[in-house]
Amino acid sequence: MISERVLNVALLGGLAAVAGIAWATGEIFTVTLATRVAILALAAVGLNLALGLGGLVSLGHAVFFGIGGYAMGILASHAQSYDPILTWPVLFEGSTSMPVIWLVAMAVSAVAAWLIGLVTLRTSGVYFIMITLAFGQMFYYFAISWPAYGGEDGLSIYVRNGFPRLNTLDPIQFFGLCLAVLLLALWLVARLTASGFGLALGAARQSEARVRAAGLDPMRLRLTAFVISGAITGLAGALFADLNRFVSPTMFAWQMSGELIVLVILGGVARLCGPVAGAALFVALEHWLGGVSDYWQVFLGLLLLAVVLFARGGIVGGLTRRSHG
């Protein structure tokens, strides 16, 4: 058994090392896989804040993932086609700048999370799960019926967006950028978890009555966590769309929400780097077993069943000696 902090460093260092070695040996596809791991881990970090710390089992987090993706697609497509998004009251021609796109993706995702949270957080348990799923399906079918941006066929972006002083078309530089964003998100979540807000949110998950007795509003705590969670997942969606240079309604699908939950459970619910471990294992299984059988998800299901039955703390919990209450 090792300490969780050492394992976290090993996971992040291992991800960077895999990408670096792959780049040095000319294995560009492996660098792309590592980038995919970093982006999916970022999306799962957002969900883990709501699920692990707040106890909010959301089957609609693909809404924010898709919003982030479409924010990138819409801004970039207008900028590349020289077709302004707005001409009045101000001229807005879109953008191919990643920082601008990220800010828009996070802002729109945060607003969507706030509006959805105002409705869904008045419920709990299976009702919360079903309402978040319903919102996800609403956005999915809206995207399918939105012909201006590809409808069911999706929207292709022909040139990857730019970041100051980086060549984002260079796979290793784009990976480094995604890893840096992931590290920043992990740092933010760690600070939130250790803060008074994180402690109060954890207490609200365990006993609402005690939190109210302390003069705090559980609804407001959960809503704040849900908004931050949505913003992080929206940022991941923008990066995912930039990785593929393509957005489609499948980013809103309930299967995407389910994937994010699987990543969190595999890695370890409420574990800081649980999403990293879960994303790495998921992408590895998808790559290796997907080449062997079209039914590789069967093996994933068996593994998930084993984790749920015998390793409640996920991969991180199983490999560390610290118990998690």
C-alpha cells in the first residue's frame, strides 16, 4: 500500500511520461490517446466535485460537456467562415482563440448548470437522476434538430484553435496544454475540498439538518458545487471538440454522462485523482480490447462490477492505505 498523495503524483507523472516517450519514439497516436485521457479526466473531475463531494448523482453532465463542445464549434466555425455571429448591437465574428473559447464555454456551461440546478436540486435520489437525464435528452434532441450547426451530422472544424506562443497542431504541445488545464482543475478541487465550503458541502451530503442548524443553506451549497462542476465539464467539452476538430449531438447523449460516471467510479468516488485513474483505464481498455472485439464493453462491465463489489474506493482506494469515509 502507498499513500494517496504519492499515487496521485505517480498517476499524473505516468501520464506525462507516456506522452513524452511516445512523442520521442514517433508514436503520435499514443500521444493523442494520452490527450484524450487528460480531457476525459478533466470532465470527470467536474462530475466528481458534484458526485463525490456533494453526493449528486447526475446523469445529465453531458449537457455541460456538449455545451462546451458546441461553444467551440460555433465560435470557431463563424470565425473561419468569416460569417459574424452578431452584427448588432456589436459586431462579433466568433473566435479561434482557445482562451476566449474556454471563457465562453465555461460561462455558458455555468449559467446552464445554475438554471438546471435551480430545478433539479429541489429533488433528490432517483428523482434527481431522472430529471438530469431528462435535461440531457432535451439538449441532445435540440442539437439534432439544429440544422444551422450540422444537426445530426455534427459540425467539423478544419483548423485547431490557437493558444498564445503554442503550436496547438503539434500533438505534444496540445497534450501539455490539456495536462496543464487538468492540473489546474485538480488544484482548484483540492482547495475547495479542504476549504470551509468543501467541509460544509460534505456535511450537507451526510446530514442536512445539522447544516441547517449551523445556519447554512444546503441548497445553496449544492447549487454552487453544481455550477462549478458544470463549468469544469464545459471546459473539458471545448478541449474535446478541439482534439477531434468536430462536434456532434452525441456529446449530449446520456451515454456520455454514463461514461463520466464510470470514470469516477472506476478511479474512486471523491478521490482527487480518481478521475485520472478511471480515464486512463477506460481509454486503455477501449484501445486494446476494442481492437480485439467489438464487444469490449462487456469486459468493462465486468471490471466495473468487480470494483463496485470488492473495491468501493475504486482503483485509487484499492491501492492506497488511507480509508475514505
